[in-house]
Amino acid sequence: MAEPIIHMTDISKHFGSVIALNGVSVDVVPGECHCLLGDNGAGKSTFIKVMSGVHQPTGGEIFFEGKPMHFDDPRDAIAAGIATVHQHLAMIPLMSVSRNFFMGNEPIKKRFGIPFFDHEHADKVTMDEMREMGINLRGPDQAVGTLSGGERQTVAIARAVHFGAKVLILDEPTSALGVRQTSNVLATVDKVRKQGVGVVLITHNVRHALAVGDRFTVLNRGQTLGTAKRGEITPEELQDMMAGGQKLADLESSLGGTV
């Protein structure tokens, strides 16, 4: 297995007397989808906020590309190549796909020394990137609000990858989608992984995790219950762990070795 691009060990996060994380350890490897599973309140959201620079950890060590990682805010994480696609996508429904795709990174061309938004470049890149992800738009000027939920997720993912994401964090990307849209998003995750991007998929849906995941880490009440590779754990065992059942250590005998 390749060297981790992100290595997080014994991460803790306290909010006053509330312990949100208490000893969480996760590695993210390029070209791998690492699924972070857990029920509501397990600490998944807090953990990815630590990873993406929103929160500073109370304890533990974080290394990015082999060096100690200290992000003061999410902009530092984005600049380093850690992109997060949240459940509530940061998009403006009435704006076109191309304007949303380049929002905050607008290409500029000048006429008579006056800067203008480069529509031609933005439209071409948007259409090419969306086609690469398997989405055929009517046109780059199509309003984002006319896209399905899965297509909007794909726009957000394609945007992050285009602007240099080395690690892509997806926060419950399939939670509000139908079966077909979910399938499209999971197919997009697979394409991104094959491009060498490290994907962190946060979900509480075991089926979705097993569809694209290479490794699975289960959180419960702010603690890591264990990490297993594909083929080392069954859907039933993952579901049981999420519900607070067995730890991976208790499964070693059935798996024939250490997980």
C-alpha cells in the first residue's frame, strides 16, 4: 500500500466538558476510498472538520504528506489540496453550471485592459469535466437548480478535482438521493479514486460504503472501533459495529488473523 497522504493518530477534540472525539486514528492513501462509518452522533462530522482545518484538535498528531499538519482555517487545507464536499452543496441554484463550477476561481481575460469573466474558457472546461464524469449537460449555461441531486454532487466533486484536490472528503453524499442518483454518485467516486485522489467517504449506509470502499473505519461515540480492508469484514459485522456491538479485535478469530 502506498504511503498515506494524511496520517491522523489518537485525535481528540473537546468542546468544554463535551468530548466529541477521543482517540480516533485514520490514514488516507492516494487512489483509495476510505469509508468513515458511524451512526448519528458518532463523531464523523467533527472528525472531518479537524481534517479539513475547521477545528483544531485538542490532542493527537496529524501528518500531511509526511509533515506535521497545522491548518489555521479551511483555506489552508484547501490550498494544501484537501477539499470537502458537504451535504448542503455550496452552490447557487439560479446560476449556471459553469459559473458555479468556477465560483471563487473565476477565469479572467482582459479587453482594453478591463478584466472580464472568461465565459468561453469556463464553458469549455465545465463541459469537458462533466463529460469526463459521465454527465451530459444541455449546455454550460444550464442552471444548477435544474440538475438532479446526484448531478449537483457530481458538479461539486468534479470542481474539487479540477482545482487540484489530493484528498476529497465527501460528507454523506448519498443521504438524500434516490437509487439511480446514488448509483451515479458512487460511480463518480470510483472515477475520482482511479485518478489517484484519496477519497474519504462519510456515510452511515453500509451498502453504499461497500460498493466503493477499499477500507472501512467505524466510529462510535467519538472513538475508533477499528479499521478493516475490503473482504475482511461482512456487511452484518459493519452494521453491528455501527450500532455499538463487537469491536474489530473481537472478530480476529473469525477472520483468521489480525484486522
